[in-house]
Amino acid sequence: GETTVEGSFAWADEQITEGLTPNTYSFNVRFTPANATHYSTADCAVGVTVNKAQQTISWQSSFEDLNVHSEVILSATAQTAVRFAVSDTAVATITGDRLRFLKAGTIDVVAIAEGSDLYEEVADTIKGIVIARIDPVVSQWPSATLTYGKTLTGVVLSGKSDIEGTFQWGESVTEEDLAAVKTAETYTYDVKFVPADGEQFNTLYGKATITIVEATQTISWENAP
């Protein structure tokens, strides 16, 4: 404080040394003048406001290299209980302390430390968590054998994969390629496997082997007996 004479201020209330919870208090302050011969001590009341303390959230969970089949155990600590939330429940859900993914995408995960009589509520966000699709397993790419004179137009691409989906011609295969009559030889064409569930699985690209075999000729006699 300020005075017109030299001296010192000190708390006059003994309870000021006790731990104070957030609230507004009134305490007595005593001014003791340096020259006690000419001046007497003086007491006055002052208002003291104790605010709630700020919390710090510490994460223990890792959000690296995630895909749609990953599962994250959410763990974070603060001075009070912590709860969690996600920015997009169409991409991920939280059940208890487990974060599970419904499809590929990008989300934010929020840890919220609850407010209390002693602490302010606080939130900490992990932004831009990427959930990737996974690759299906194609154990057999399409192949076919055609007789010379046939075209690719009528070929139904079939192969084997661990999930449902369709095999399709790749973007490099043109309508002219499909309609062309090829000589007897073995050819490779770009194909792709398109999963039925495109939210969780990537499209895979591979090669189809098409073998053209020689046609069997038919001899017709003109001078029949």
C-alpha cells in the first residue's frame, strides 16, 4: 500500500496463513510505522479474491499411423476427471475409453477436464488426426483366354479378393482396345479392384492377362462327289 510515512504492511489476521479456497474474502492489514515514537499502528480491511486454479491436461494416447481397423485407448490426466469427445461422429465413436473408427477421414479429439470448486474447466484438442483406408488382399487378378477374332468387349473380369468388390478395366484401357481384334499372343492390360466398401478400403491396381489363341479353321469342299 501507500502511506505518507515510512513503515511496513503485514496481515493482521492469523487465518490468512491457512489455505484459501476460491472465494472473496475480507482481511485486516496492519501498517506499522518505522517511527513508532510519533506514529501509531493502523489497521484496515482489504478485499482478497482467490480465483480457481487452471488445469493442465497431459495426453498419454498416441494418434500415429491409424487406419479404419485401428482402436485407440484414450488416456489423459489433469487435476480433475477427464472426458473425451470427437469432432465428427460419422467418422469415429467413443465407447468408454475406446476410440473406434467407422470410415476413413480426419477428426479432432478433445480431452475435457471437468471444472470443480477449485479448478476451472479446460479443454485440450488434438487436431487433424488422419484415419486411413486399408488395402484389400487380391489373391488372383483376372485372366482370360480368347479365340482369335473375339474382342475384349465381352470379357467379364473376375478374380479373387478377401472382400466384396468388382474388377474393372483400368483407365489406360480404351474403347478401341476393347473392340480391337488382336493376333494370337498373350497381352496384359491395366485393371483395378474396386471394393464395395469404399469408406474403409482402397482401390487396388493390377494387371489382367489375356491370351489370344489361334482359331480353328473349317475346310469346305467345292467339288464334292
